[in-house]
Amino acid sequence: MSRSHGSQGTVLRWLSSLVAASILAPCAIAQTLPQRINDTGAITCYSGAGSIPVTVIACNSSSWPGQDGASGRDAATQAGTLAKIGDGIAGFDFTKVSNAGNDLPANAAAGTAPGAWGCTRDNVTGLVWLATVATSVSWGGARQAEADARSAAHCGFSDWRVPASSELHGLVDYAAVASSIDATYFPATATGFHWTSEADPSAPAQRARIVNFGGGFINGANATQAADVRLVRGGQWFGAPQDAGDGTVGDPRTGLVWDRCSIGQGTAPTCAGDAEMVTWETALQRVQQRNAQSWNGHNDWRLPNAKELASLLHPSRRMPAIDADLFPNTLGAAYWSSTSQVDFPGNAWTVFFGEGNVFAKDKATRARVRIVRTGTAATGGNAPDALFADSFDISAQAPQPPADALPVIALTTAGGAGIDREVYVDGNLSITSGDPALVYSGSMEIRGRGNSTWSMPKKPYRIKLAAKSGLLGMPSSKHWALLANYADKSLLRNLFAFALGERLAMAWTPRSRMAEVTLNGEYLGVYQLVETIRVDEDRVDITEIDSGDVTAPAITGGYLFELDGRRDCDAAVQFDTSMGIPYCIDTPDEEAIVPQQRAYLLDYMNTFETVLYSSSFADPATGYPAYADASTFIDWYLVNELTSNIDAQGLTSIWSYKDRNGKLNRGPLWDFDISTGNANYADSSEPQGFWIRQGTYYNRFFQDPVFAAATRAKWDASKAAHIDSLPDFIEANALAIQAASGRNFQKWPILRTQVWPNVVVTGSKEGEIAYLRDWLEQRIAWLDANL
């Protein structure tokens, strides 16, 4: 399908004048409301999601009905039925305005002369935009750009201001990527961040909301960083959204009528119950079912497009970022729009009503649904409310460049040898840092590590130093790992999960430090240097067992072993329990273990499982408490349930240990890169619902009221001091690696694409942090209410 600027050859000028008058009039009588929200620009429709190949289909297809391209101004443009005042791509309608305030033809050139093009009027919204952009300013610096524009009186106006997010979002062309705007009317628009006037409610003194024209994302960003600002003026207030009393909300600002309740909830006014979580395909089908029912008296309901859905965002509210009086019982969660992501059509745009972010989400994952229809509304002389409020509270300042604070780890292999996952190769490791105490150089051996992560372009590594050394301030050891965190675009999921383990005072949690890495002179990006899991007095501190320990009490420990569904170990150290649970013994390893020790540990685990699933399983003397230290299972559970760690339900990286004469202990923690809403192939992607509780052993533990109460007590004791501050921990560490992560994503330009198994595409490293914070805050709130 072609996309072009609309022809005016057949447009009736008197009709255009009438539409223009209705848009720009300061006060109007009751009437059928013209659209005062721009369409998205999307004209292409798709079938397929997940494992079903995504293909282009006709927008009137009955198999995937009701997509964005099937209706609205864009569809009317394609059909040749849309009357425009000016010109613009698809359903957009713009007019160039001279510096003297006069309308100009579409081919007018920009300049400083009175008759040259200086502004662009949006004929749909009535807003007038400066054609020029102030570049690379902080959020406070946008205030100065606003003041400068007011004193200059551009295009005959002096009431210029930084736009609200809804206004700036209205310019996004969702059929374009770089940059996602009509370049004929908005030249020199960077593919990146543009400031809005809105503070980010999550941290209003430090963060502000941006619209990212590298696709159309909306999220918060640190207010001291550099972004562009495009100033606006005008617009008319048509009245606030109102409860219509029939289960719907009418919004005079947009002419839209919304169902007050999400699909799956009860009816208004309470909207009781949980909103249904469905795939994008099912969401389209649910709308058709509503129409077949003539829901609330109408059969023209739609899944809203990305801009329509985002129009419900309330700039000063969070968790949820919506008017909860009009839309009761709305979760701070993701809701589907009908708009596909043009550069990755396996995703659809979603609005996250937790922090008010707009991201693209995998269509095969699940989200909530709220339906809309185009209606009529009365305009009035209501005064503007916070829609156009100036929320700046930070004085003008220059953008603060991020500091290069991370140490650099330089890896070299002998003769530049390649690295595989099986065999160590010789080399050298050196560390440079601004802190002389962290500088290091020494011989090493290196090989690859990981399973799915080893197949990714940015490789993880295992390192064995020639001599024990304390790298980057951590305790001395020969054994280290470099985690690539390629699929985790925040780069921080492992870091904050380990931090939580330390806060919960687990016996030992791997310590780690962030660093930039080079290999044989090639820059590889930001890595996480981490202690590997092994028996050691500074790591898993248990008794070391040797081959002669074959009778009690010596044979009782210590053992370090992993629940590993891949059975990725030598047969001598692999066993399946009577329940079919697969384990790999790490210590003693395949070269040191003797059959009696393997048999002892297998027998212990079989006895533990038999007791755990017996009728008297909770008896403190004869039940599972006699075999397992419940406190370690609780701590491990809280970290993995909070992060909804997909592998930890029962697949892999689930570590346990047993000391001599000791009970079974759960831990240490490991492997969180595809946790915390970052796995698109299971329900663990959602911040609501239990995940680990359904898994191995925990499905039985939580049938014991004592275990459940102890888990709740540990949560309550830890929440205020150690859990609620995790979003701030993430923000602080994101700032600490800000410059380095920028270089990382120059090396690996994946921020606007979907990497397995990402749930969302956020378009920027700042968007990744915003999504992680949003998801985690939703998760904390849900667990606090349901644990």
C-alpha cells in the first residue's frame, strides 16, 4: 500500500472552512464533534503472532479484524474520502505558516524572512508548532527555549510552551521509524527523545516524560540528560471526560466513548474482578464478541489505536496512570492497542497504565483490553485543566554528560586464538580504572559459558586466573564469570536480583561489578564480572568432601548441586530423583566423586521428596522441616517470585547445598537475565500472578500454613527497607553505567528490535529502565496484596 500526502483537487473548500472553524473556534455549541486526535498513520494490517508467521493481509480481513489500518482518517485517506484543509501523510493534515502568521503552500521553504515558513499548523488538533527544534537541552533547559520563543513572537504568537505528552504524541507517525514524523512539515526531527512538559510521577524531582520519535515510545527519563524540544501553542479545551451513566465514559477532547470496565471485569460502576489477560489476536476477537452482543447498546466498538489508548493517560497519576474514578479497578498494567509495530509487526503497541509508558509488546504475550467507539460529545466553555499545565519544577541547566566511571577489562588470548565453550585457551586479563586499587594484570585461561546465552552475538565467558586474585574489590579467587546480559537490555536484572539476595541476608550471594570489556582489542560492551558458584570459604562455605568420605558422618556433606532440566553434566554426577527431578552435582565433581557419595545424595533427596509429599509432611519432627532448612527456601523464593524468574519454576539454575550433618539448603541465586518481565514464552512475563509457587517443591511447601506465614513475615520485615527501594537502586545503577551503556548499544544496536525472548521493545536504554521499574513496582504491589 502506498502512503502519500493527500490531494486537495476534489475537496470542497467550503467544507474545509467549516471544519477549520469548528476546530479553531474558542467556544462552540453542541454538535457532532470533529476528531481532535490525530490518527496513527498506520495503514497496513497483519496476521500471525508468536510461532505463526506474520504476513500482510487486507485490513478488512475477517480473520484478524478491527486492526488500526481498517478505520479512521488514515483508512479514509486510502479510500480517497478524507477532506483535508492542508496536506500531510496518510490522515495527517498540516499547513505551513509564515513567520508573519500567514498560510503558505506545502512547498514553502523555511527561513527568517517574514514570508518564509516558520511554523506548522495541525489542522486536526488546532495546535501550531515551531518548525525549528531546540536540540540537546536538559528538561530544565527546555524552559529557557520556551522563554526565548515567547520573547521572539514567532509566527505572530508569543504564547509558546513545551508540549504535553498527548500533544507531542499526536505527531507520531506509526508507519515510520527514523524518524516517526512527517518530515515535510517537521524537518530535522531527531530519531530520539523530545521533552514534554510533564514530570514523571515516579520521581518528579529527577525525571520527566519524553516522546521518542525513533518509533513512538513514551517513557520517563532523567531530567538532566540531553534531549530535543519542539514548542507548541494553541489548542482548545473541550471539557473533561465524564461518566455517561450507561457504563461508558465520553471524552469531549477526542470524541471517543470508552467502556468504563476492562474486558473480563464486571459492569460499571464498580468494574469488579480481574481484567482478562489475552493475546493480541484474542483481543481483536473479544471486540467482535462485544459487537455481536451490542455491548452497552452499540455494535461499533473497536480496539483503540495507540494514540487513542494513550489519550487516557493521566500525566500526574501512577499505579494506575489513569483517572481511577472514571475507570475503576484499572490495574497498572499493559493494555493492547490495535496498532502494530511497523518495523517488527509481531509486536503491537501497548500502553502501560502503571507508570504511563507506551511500548511495543509481543503479540503472542498477554495484556488487558479496554474497548472504544467514536461517538459524539458537546463542547463547552470549560477552562483548561492540567492538560496544558506547565509542570516544570527544575530551573534551566545544561545537560549533564554521563561520567565514564566503569573500569575496563581487557582480555587477550595467546596468538589471538578464538574462544569456544568447551576448551580453555591461555591469555591475559588486565583491568584499568580511575581507582588505582582496582588496577590488575595477570595470566588467565578463558572459555565460553552459558546455554542459550552462548548462541547470542554478545558472548559470556568463564575465566580461570593463574593465581587467586580479588578483582574489582571482591574476595580473592581464581574463578570468575563475565555475564553478557545481551537479552537483558537494561543490563541490570542480574545485578539487582543479587543485591536483593544480599539485602535478605542469604548465606552467600554472588558479588559482582559492572565493567566494559575488550577482547583482543575489540570492544565488546558492558559486562558483569561475577563470582562463580563454587565451594569456598568466601562463597558457598561448606565442608569440602573428599573421595575417602564414604561413611557417616563424613559422607553427609558437603554437596553443592543444581536442579538442571538439561541434564548438562557427566553421568557420574547426574541423577534423577524418584519424582523425576533432574540434578547435577557440582561438588564433588565427576573426577572426585565416588559412587557411595552419589548414592547418598540421591537417597537423601528421595527421602526428602517422599516426606514432603506425605500426609504428615509439615510435622516439625518427622516432616520436611527435619530435612530442609525452610528459611533458605523462603529467601530464595522471595527473590525468584519477585522477579518471576522463568527458569526457577523448575527448569535450571536452581542451586542447593548440604553441609556435613546439615539439612538441605536452597541457594545461592543465579541467572536472572530473562526474569522480571523479560521472557515472552510463559505467564511469568506478567507482573500479576504466582510463578514459583506453582513449581517444584513450592507447590507443596505453601500447603503448610507455617511455611506460608513465615514467608509473609519475611516479606513484611523486608519490604520497607529492602524491597520498596529496588526501583531507586535500578535508577541509581542505570545512571552509573549511562555512558558505558550508550557505547554498549552502539556496538549492539538492538534497542529498537526484539531479541529473544524480549516481551517488549522500548526503543531506548532509558525505556528499558522505565519498563523494568514499571514492571517491578507492579510486581511488588501485587505480591504485597496476595502473598
